[in-house]
Amino acid sequence: MDLNQSNLAIRKLLAKYSHTDPDDWFLTFKARFGMAVVLQSIYDIYGYGEVITQPYTCITAINPILVANLKPVYTDTDPTTLSLSQPEKLYNSKTVAIIMQHTLGLIGDKAKEIATFAQKHRLIFLEDSAHCVSRLATDSKGNVLADISIHSFGVEKVLQNTKFGGAIYVNPVLKQKNAQLYDHITSNLLSLPQPPFGLNFRSQTYRFQNGVLHRLPNSLFHNIRNLAYKAHIFELAVAPYEQSGHQSHPYATTKFVNNTILKHLPALPTIYKRRLKNTLIYNSQLASCTDFKQITTSEEPLLAYPIIFKTAKAASDVYDILTSSGFFIRRWYSPLLYPGPTSNRCYSYNPKMSPTAEQIHSRILCLPTDLESEKMKIILSILHPVKKPVEKVI
Ligand SMILES: Cc1ncc(COP(=O)(O)O)c(C=O)c1O
């Protein structure tokens, strides 16, 4: 399919899955680019201001605030949702927007309160659905609560084989709230340029290169990957320059990225079905474990299932056992502002702002939810050490 046809086909599928209108979806090369366009538009209309967000996230979700000349201000992390905690404490006359992240796809019912808070103070409400593509928080009537919703087809997201691509939902309700901002955001998203040759090449060769890199011995993997990055032939999920508040110019999606997405997007309902099934299994099977606690028992198709240990050492020990048994375990988001800023100052971050996040991030492991039944049995048996057999007394 050509660029326009593939663009429409993706928007139609996203709209079908989310009960929205294809015309309200806009595709970008990466989700962070779409976020940057939205935040830049907010700056253009409102001028300098503060954006409420959280440090328990990827640095790529904060850079769009910085490159738009806005200031990120951080709430602590709610340990039951891994999302914003008491954002109202940060509100002041400079606040212009709030970003609510559905960490690991945990939407729950947190959004209504935040929507009310945003409405009361006339803030732009952004929802970060990078971990739950096509899933948006709605009210009881099915109306989307956020003004803008951000979705990703990038590395380590719900669709595993896409690697690139972002989708931004612009709520048509924003037109009534602030027509000028709505026009600015939508026209800027529609006028993004195509990526330059180098980025296009790296996206087309990413899967092949990544496959080759993962066949290398561990001792060589990082060095060769860094060399390939420095030679501009490999695209890192998070580049070193992105750890110091910088971001590439935003680009539109391409024909290649779209057609890759279209190969995998039709399977999304099946993928979510498996992720939900495994989330429910973890909910019931891990309840009695004493070495760690479940963070949630929410019945949603999570991207990964978070558990929390008493100490960072205990989490690391289990991480080592699971990874050496062949499981891909994520340590999102440890360090905070993952994979860690070169300086907190450049992010206006002070660890005192978020004591809970600071305390819990290294104790959390995120278990895979994309496993087949046999693998689920194995991971559960590792997490559930078999009870010691009763010793025979002669
Ligand atoms: C929470 C969150 N938001 C946004 C992004 C940015 O997504 P993309 O990689 O498509 O730019 C990421 C990516 O890692 C993320 O984890």
C-alpha cells in the first residue's frame, strides 16, 4: 500500500479498536515525535509553563516537554497504579498541561479524577497510552477523557514486531475548548516531513541488525551495537543524546513503517486476549507468594505484570534466575527517567520530589504477559518455589 492508503488503513483499525473516528488519529514516526508536536503547539499558544508528569517513566516521555521549552514538574508515584500521585499538589498559575501515563497498560479508574482536575484548572490533559496501543481511558458513556492520547508501536511495546511508529489521538472535544490549539496541533501533525535517508534506512534494517546483534556473545554485544550506532547505521531505542534532554526533529511515519504496522495490527485483539489471560493467571497464582507482592490485580491486558520485592537485592536475585532461565524480564523504570538522565538538573528533577518512586523502582520486576501456556507454567514454578517436602520422621 502507498503512504496514504496505509495511513488510512491503520487509522481505521485504531478507530475500530477504540470506538473512535479514524479522522481523529495522526501517525508519526515515533510516539515521542507526536508528543513533541503537541507540547510545542501548547507552548506556541500558551507560552512558557509547567507540565505535570512523573519520574517513573522513560526519558523519551519527558524530552518532548523540554524541547518545547516547557518545564516538567514531577508528582510522586502511586505504588498501586505506578502513575501520578496527588497532581493537585503541584498545580500553580504556570501549570499548562498534565500527562497521565498508563504504566504497563494499567488504565484502571484513575483518569476520571484527573480529567476533573484538568477541567477545573483548564489544563490540557495528555494521556500516555504508549504501553496500551488503541486503549484509551473513557467515562461511563465511552467518551474519551483526555484531550490528547499518545500511542506507540515502538520497541518493547504491545506489538513486538513493529519497532517504529506512533499514533496520536486528538479528541475533537478540544476544538470546542480551544479551537486555536486544536488547529495548531492537527495542522502541525499533518505537516510533519518524511524522515531523512539515514533514519529511513535504520528503520528498514533494524530488525535484521537487531537479530544479528542478539546472536553475538554477550561480551561483544554492547561494543558492536555502540559502534553501529556511532556509524549511524543502527537506531537505538533510546540514544545517548536523549539522556541529556535532546530529541531529534519530529518526523511523519513512512510507507515502510506503516506497512510493517499493518502486518501486525490485525492481530492486536488476539495479542490482548493472551496478555489478559496471563494477567489473570498472575493475579490468581501469585497472590500467595511471600517473597514479593503484586502491585495490582486489575483485570486488564497488561504489557507486563509488575511485582514488588522487599529489597532491591531480592528483586535482582530473582531477575537473574528468570533471565538465565530464558525469560525476558523488564526492570521498568529503574533507574527513574529510564535509562537515566546524564544530569537531574537538566530534567529539573530532584529525588526529594518523589520519595515513593525513589524507594520502589529498584524493587520492581515486570513479568512477561505474552507467554504461551507451557512457558507460563515454568515461570510460575520458578516464582512459586515448591514447598519443602515434609521430612519423614522415623
Ligand atoms: C511511557 C512511554 N511514553 C512514550 C514513549 C515513546 O514512545 P516511542 O518509542 O514510540 O517514541 C515510551 C517509549 O519508550 C514510553 O515508554
